[in-house]
Amino acid sequence: MTNPTASERRRSRRGAAHWAVHADPPPAAVDVLIPTAGRGAELAVALAGLAAQDDPAFRVVISDQSHGPASTDAPAVQAMIRVLRAQGRAVQVHHHLPRRGMAEQRQFLLEQASAPRVLFLDDDVWLEPGALLRLHEALTERGCGLVGYAVQGLSYLDDERPQERQEFAGWRGLVEAETIRRGSPGFERWPLHNAANMAHQAAELGLDDDARFAYRIAWCGGCVLFERDALLVVGGFDFWPQLPAQHAGEDVVAQWRVMERFGGAGILPSGAVHLEAPTTIVDRRAEASEIVLDPDVTSPDPPGPGAQEKGSSHERQAQPHPDPEVPRRHRLPREQGRHHRLRA
């Protein structure tokens, strides 16, 4: 008896020949949770990336907090929702107002989830074909609480920064629990996900496209796959009432809590691309990790290798500098490219 091919063994995505065949979606192994507000064009691209994923079976849950016209009402977004549903993916859209901050938005999304795993995907991140399956398999192989991709700005492919990759270190075997806080050795890994650093790292390692190389992270932003039970055990984002509505870094708090119980890792090669659109989170004076985890910390900002650098207004990774987006004490340097950096 011959072994089944990859397409025979899995392939939960229905092809075009079956789009008009009425059938219930398969049980989702992953719920993809997307917070959005005022980003119709970016959201459409993010959904197009999901439509290119063959496996595992997944469901999409969108929480739209747009003021004015909803992002999910944009024609391109509606078209991609129809494509996903034709492919056999369930898609839920929630108009979740009023805004109470990103931590509450993420907690709301988590409460809608029912699959064993949840992927928090920012609305300005595109995934290459096969990216979701690689993350899914890596989480199984590594036996930890979360894995994620560095969300890369491809406009920086010609901008090599070996000095920002000095803290890069791979995991061997299972990923271990690790406590990360400001000032801890692991915190110094934060520059790894600047610009397109992990694209350069993957090239330096000579990885194949389907590799699942696990490495140590400070945290991950924009594309993180959790074991849902692990995230729930540590409370998810239930700390949101402790925060003002305008805050940042809520994803870091949840990840650090999961990592110190179950471990976490970045995965190379990264199949996640940042669309390099301006951030929608403008007021960053309240840093969630300092309020929730380290309320008495008064340590100064750690120096960053690019602290004095002037970069594009669309660079994924914020660096320590006095711009309003990254206040001195109340803001961690941004990881993995969730938000653009203002010009210094």
C-alpha cells in the first residue's frame, strides 16, 4: 500500500471545483483571532493570506472596532470572507464597541474561541502559503505554550543588521519554560525581530522553506499561535481592567505569563510579512507589562543598538527614543514588528 501524498493526507481547504458544494466546515484545529479597526485594505490582504493556507483546518474570528465605516464592510474584505467560506472556513465577524483597549479586545476574541489552538494575527500581517501549517507542526514538535513568527518588513531586505542578531540562539529539543522581564538576560533578545533580521538569519542558517527551526525570543508580536488551554490557565488578557483604555504591550504580558509556565519560541523561516502601514495605536504612554507585572519598576530604558538611528516611518520595530510613540519609562522597545517606528 502506497503512502498518501500530502494533499491526500490533509488539505482541509476546498478547491474551486467544490466551492458550490454545500458542506459543513471541518472541526477547526485553530481559531484565527483578528482584532481590527479602520483598516479595510490591510484586513483584506491579511484574509487573502489566510485563504492561501491549505491546513490545518481553521476558523476565523474578526473583532471590528472601527469608528465610522466598518473595516469588515469594505468590498475587498467582504470578497475575501466569501472566498474563505467557499473554501470551507467558518468566518465570524463581531462589531465590538465601545473600545476599552487592546487587552480587552484580545480577551473578547479569546472568549469567542473554541479550538484547541488560537492564532492571534494582526490585521496588517500577510502569511505566505504553508505558514500556518508550519507553526501548527512546530507547536506540536516543541511541546510548549506558544510559537510565533517575526513579522518582517520586506522593505528592509537590503538592510542587514548583524549587530542586532548577536543574541540569536536556537532551542534544542523541547522548549523550556523561561521567565522574561525587563532587565533579564532574555529581554536583550528584543532587537532580533527588527526590520528583516530574521529573513537574514534564515538565509545565514541555510534553512529550507519548510523548516521549523525554533529559537529563543524575548516575545513575539503580530503572529502568535497559542495552546488555548495554556493561555487560559494564565488568565489570558483578563488583566485588562487594570489598564487605561490607551495602552500597549498587552500581548507581551500574556506571552510572558505563558512562557514562564509552558515556554515559547520563534520559528524560522518566518512566513509572516508586515504590510508596513502606519500604526493605529498612537498613545503608548501606558506600558502593560509595567502596570501588570512590574508596577514598582523604575529602571531606565535598556539601550538598544539602534537607539540613535533614524529610520523609515514604517519600520516594524520601535527603538528606545523620546518620540511620543515610545515614551522613556512607560514603553518597551517594540518587538517583532507590530507597529511602525516614528522618525527620531
